[in-house]
Amino acid sequence: MGSGAKIVVSGGGSMNCIGTESEKIRIIGDEMTNGFWEYIRFFNSTSAQNRFEHCIISYGGGSSTYQGMITLVNPAYLRIGNSEIKGSARLGVQNQRDDATFIDDGNNVWSDNTLGNIGN
């Protein structure tokens, strides 16, 4: 991910990143600096396909608008399992509203997220 990059998953869209233990999907900054890219935002996307499995997501969270490297806004849904979420300049995952659903499927490694791992 380049400086200031962002991904927005909205409406009827979904994001499904399923790697394997030996071949993880990497969503990482071009530079290994916390906050290098901005965010992945799920906005009005309640698809059960929104899932990260065996992924490395790192060096984002550089947004001044959202508090998470991954942010769920309005009704939104996301599952993460067997993944590494690290190096956020803010939260690893921000579940911004009560009508958003974040499911931690376990076996995740959370590290170096400046404001914490999961929050509102």
C-alpha cells in the first residue's frame, strides 16, 4: 500500500482475503512505518464474505478521520482469523458503531497498534 492509500468496501461489495498458513495474503505499507497508509473501511457492507484469514495487515492507520487501520462504519460486518494485525498508528480494528459486527475468529497476533488492538 502506498502513502495515503485506502480501500473502501461499501454497499453490496465485499472483501474476502483467504490465504494459507504457508502463503499469507499481505496488505502492508510500502514502508514499514506505522500509519504509512490510511485504512480499510467497511461502510454499509454487511456481506458474510467480508473476511480475512491467514493475512498480514500492517503499517496503516494514518487517517485523521478514522481511528482504525481497519474501520467498520454503519451496518458493517467483518471476520478475522489466523492473521497478524500490526503497526497501526491508531487502533488495529475500530468498530465505530453498535450496528457494526466484528468477529475475532481467534489465533490472531496483535502488536504495535498505537491506540490498542480493537476499540470503538
